[in-house]
Amino acid sequence: MTYGTIFITGAASGIGRALAVALSAPGRQLHLADCQQRGLDETAATCKAKGAETHLTCLDVTDQNAMTQWCTQAADRPIDLLLVCAGVTGGVDACEKDGAAFETLEQIRRMMAVNLDGALNAILPMMTRMRAQPLRKTGHLTRQRGQICAIASVAGLVSYPGTPSYSASKAALDRFLVASGAYSRKAGIHLSSVCCSFVDTPMVAQNCFPMPGLSSVERAVTHILRGLKRRRRRIIFPAWLVLGSRFMDVLPIWLAEAYYIHQPTGRPGSMPRLDQ
Ligand SMILES: NC(=O)c1ccc[n+]([C@@H]2O[C@H](COP(=O)([O-])OP(=O)(O)OC[C@H]3O[C@@H](n4cnc5c(N)ncnc54)[C@H](OP(=O)(O)O)[C@@H]3O)[C@@H](O)[C@H]2O)c1
């Protein structure tokens, strides 16, 4: 499909920004949303320099009304692609004397609100809108109405003790998209979930541990755009780490737990809390 009109959340930074820039070209209309106005302006300046038309909205993705309103922009045109990139992360606090470690209640609620509800606040109105769009030719045998892709995480494929609510929010997002994909495809709407390891963005800049499978943001964008072109339901990279994580998830829980809590990755206190 040739993308003409594209909506992106989380476009002020990291993966969302890099996707916006990579997709910028003359004739393309980009609708960019984020809670950081300055970051949005910077993204838009680069996109415009590449010839794209940009429309910026500063909002919080947890605001359902604002998101529904955002999804009505460009009412005169079909939407080709929605990229859901806004997200937050955070780890469990440093260990207490007995080795116990917890997330704050506020962090757990916020993680679910942004990573799951915030994503649905974009996906659901856009699915409704795409269902009413005409089917358009995308190849000699294929036709589609639109594509929706959200950045989940490899953390959604494992029960990761260092970031429980992040794992849970991303697991729900990934499972929703993958499970909804079969019937949506019949309506010409292609859904994709990105399950990737660490990507070098401001989100992970303060992590105090070696990040396995760390990709540059440019490499991540290449994987995502290739996966979208092939209409992959689940876009994964790096494959070795995603497949290794799937293997961990079929092990007895005690064994996977014993492995994970002895890894430096995500050890209590090694990732900033959401409010830090
Ligand atoms: N980087 C990684 O290693 C990695 C790996 C797997 C998956 N992911 C996922 O990929 C997505 C993009 O991550 P990234 O690395 O590009 O992070 P990033 O650089 O922090 O960009 C995320 C953007 O979303 C914004 N945002 C956060 N909460 C929001 C809200 N409630 N409403 C509107 N905008 C909000 C952020 O603003 P603030 O700066 O104010 O928070 C930021 O501008 C996230 O969903 C993340 O979970 C990232």
C-alpha cells in the first residue's frame, strides 16, 4: 500500500519520531500526537524538510475524548496507517532487606493506562473509521482499507520480574492485536504488533545494565517498515532474543524465575521508576 495519510502517537521522541521521519516524503500527510509539544515541533521540522505535510496535536493518550477527536482529523481522506508508539516504562524499586522488590501502585496504574488504554484509545476509533473506508488496491491480488501497528515489546512475551506491569501491559496489547488480526484482515484492515528488544532511545537511556539485543533506532525502523510491507501480524527483532524469550515462557515458572532474578537486566533499582 502507498501510505498517503499516516497517524502516529509518541511522535515527539524515539521510535515514533524516527518512523515519522522515515515515512516523510512529498505528498504524505502526517498527523503526529504526543504529550511533548517541543519534541513534536522538532519532529515536524525534520518531516517538513523532507517534504511531508504535518499536523501536530499535543495530548495525553489516556484522555479518551481527546484521542477520539484526534482520530477524526483528515475527515476528507482515507487513513492508510496508524502507528501507536506512545508508551512508558519503569522497573521495580531497589530490594528491601529481605530481597523483596515492588512497583509503586501509581506506576502500575499509569503503565496500564498509557500502554494499554492509551493504545486502545487510538486503535479502536481508527478501526471503526477504517471499516467505513473503501477497499483500495495494494498489489495485483491484494486490496486493503488500512493498517494499524502498535509497538508492544518482547517484555510482553515473558513474565519478567524486573518490570511486571510493563510486561503485563505489553502482553495485553500484543495479544489483542494478534488475536483481532484474523477477522480484521478479512475486512481489509491489517493489524501488527511489534515485539522487539531494547532500542536505543531516550526511554532506555537511564538503564543501568547491559541491554541484550540493543538495536539502533534506525535499525528498528527498518525492521518495522519491512514487517509492515509484508503485513506481518507480529514483527519481531532481534529474532534470537524473541525466540529465546518464547522458550523461557514454556519453562516451569520456578526455573524461568530463578534465571531472570539472577540476570543484571532489570535487576531491582536498575531501571528508573516512572515518576523519577
Ligand atoms: N526503547 C525500547 O527499548 C523499547 C523496546 C520495546 C518497546 N518499546 C516501546 O516502543 C514505544 C516507543 O518507545 P521509545 O523508546 O520511542 O520511547 P520514548 O523515546 O520515550 O518515546 C515515547 C514518547 O511517547 C510519549 N508519551 C508517553 N506517555 C504519553 C502519554 N500519556 N500521552 C502522550 N504521549 C506520551 C513520551 O513522552 P515523555 O517523554 O513525556 O514520556 C515520548 O515522547 C513505547 O511504547 C515503548 O514501550 C520501546
